[in-house]
Amino acid sequence: MRNKPILLPIFFFWYAIGFILQVFFVVPEGLAFSKPAFLIFYSLSLVELIWKKEGRWKPLVIGSIVVALSTFFVEILSVETGFPFGEYSYSNILGPLVAGVPFTIALAWVGVLFNSLIMSTQSNKTKRALETGLWIVIIDLILDPVAVLEGYWTWYNPGTFSYYDIPLTNFITWFILGALLSYMFPLYKRSFRMHRVNTFVYQLMLLLFGSLAVTHGVISIFIMSLAFIVLAEGKFRYDTRK
């Protein structure tokens, strides 16, 4: 009974409803809370996935809190100063703002980090840190442009070299932060099921934001999302075959 997930089915249900409403219809004003709730379920379901495999919740909870607080501080710093991500501002679509940043962003970081951390199967922490940073950047290459189109946040002064008007410093910071934070966590042993579910969740996130890009007429982002979904699947099959 202990190994039976509770939050993961809720996340899948919430995802399915959100996907249908956002991609094919319009989210009613009465369901405005659904987007912040989605990030909460995404994050907590991945924490639960690791906990069910490891069985030790205290180090995981403490690590999650450190990740949430540290990334939230960096987000506030960047909103106020433009460093290190770049110059941008948040709307309140993802929840109430605290010092200019939605509180759910801290949980989103926890989710993205754990999702990318379990995608990495390297045998030492340094190699795992590099791969974790790579998977984080991949998901942000799809997520960030669509989040701008959806009105979650707005970028300013992207500079000469940018990606869909997003400064390259943003992606560099995502990579560095993700890689550094990964050192806090042990080299988790993955069961086949844990690896399969985690990869599936990662692919779902790519599919959601890739599909939302289509609703805004940005087909290139959708094509990229499909390519990354195939890449993630190939990585999973390679790892499990090994």
C-alpha cells in the first residue's frame, strides 16, 4: 500500500482536463486557479514518485524546500535586477505575486529539477549534474516561449542573441542552477516503473506546451517538442535495455 501513488493519478487527471480545455477550448474564469494547481500537482507528484521508491521522506522534503527557497530567491533577484536570467516580469496568472514572483514558481522549479534529475542515469554526480542541466534546458526551450505567448511572464531587452526574444542568459542560468542543485540529492536507484513514469511525465509536459504553441500559430515549437519527446523516449529505451 505504501508504494501505491496518490498524487500521480491526480496529476494525470488534472493534466488531461487542462490539456483539453487549454488546447481545444478556453479555460473558464472560474477555473483560473487550475494553472497554479497544475504546477503544484506536477511538483508534488514527482516528489512522491521518488519517495515511494526511496522510502525516506525527510531528506527529500528538506532538499525540496531548499530548492524551492533558493530558486525563488534567484527569481526575485532577477525580476528586481535583471540578473542572472535577464529582464522580465510576471503576471498573476500562475498565482499571487510575492516580491514580484508567483509562489508557484518555486514549486515549478522543484518539479522540473526532479523530472530532469530522474531522466539522468549517469554514474557519478558531476556527469549527472551536466545531464540534468541539459534536460532542464530542453524543457525550457519549449516551455518558455509558450509561457510568454500565454501571458505568464514578459521578457524585456533580449539582446542581440536571443531565442524567440528570450535572452540566452535565461537558458544558461537554468542549466547552471539545475546542475548545481542536483548535487544535493543522491544517485537514485531507478526501478523500471519509476523511470517509465518519470519519462512519461516529462514527455507530457513537452506535449502540453508544444500543443499550446500550435494554438498560437508557432508550429516550429510544436515540431521541436515532438523531436524532444522522441529523444526522451529513445533515452528511456536505451537506459532500460542497458
